[in-house]
Amino acid sequence: MQIISLELEDVKSYVQARVEFRSGVNAIVGNNGAGKRTNLEAIGFALFDHLGYKQQDFVREGKNTATIAVTLQSSADDRHYQVVRRCGSSNQHYVFDPELDGKVCEGKADVLTFLREHMGVEPSADLARLF
């Protein structure tokens, strides 16, 4: 699996942001407090169901809902999918297929099953621990 991009809306200090990744090793650099860790936390939360604190603390101050969208290229079929996770007053977790223009699966359990398959890990793998 390769991460293609990360989009954030109302996540911690971000109003709206998009980060694009290239094939191979990517480096995220910036000043202290610029949001480097937030990018990693967002990927961990959306793809691995890992967040080291309460979801409400991930939502930008003064907002009700945070949205994370990770576009990835699957190891299983080489297609692109977008994994969307919302937290705060609205909680959603789903996989969107841009080629079919629709959701492939919805709900935490089904999304995590999809991700295990498309990451190429064992069906019983603990993704949070893997992260």
C-alpha cells in the first residue's frame, strides 16, 4: 500500500490542508508546532485506528467535527481508494472508490477488514499495534 495524499479539515491546528506523498521515502519537515505530528496522527487514526488521546481533542478548537481523508494505492489491486474518517459530533469511517464513485464499505469493522486486505497483512492483524 502506498499513501498518495492526506487531507485534513478542522483537525487540531489545521483549518484545511492537503499533503501529497511521492513514491519512496517522504520527509515531513517544519518548525516546532507546525503540525508534523498531526499528519502522522491523522494517518494512524484513519488507517490504523490508533489515536493516543480522546477523539474530541483531535477536533480543531471551536469546531464540532474533524475530517481526515487518506488516498492510497492498494497493494491488493493497485487501485486508488480514499479512506475517510470523521470524529467529534459526527463519527464516520468509510472507504470511497473514486473509479466507481461510491462507498466500498462503511463502519469501523468493515473498513479495518478492507484495510488489512489492501495492506497485505493477516486478517487478524492488530492495525493499531502495527502502527
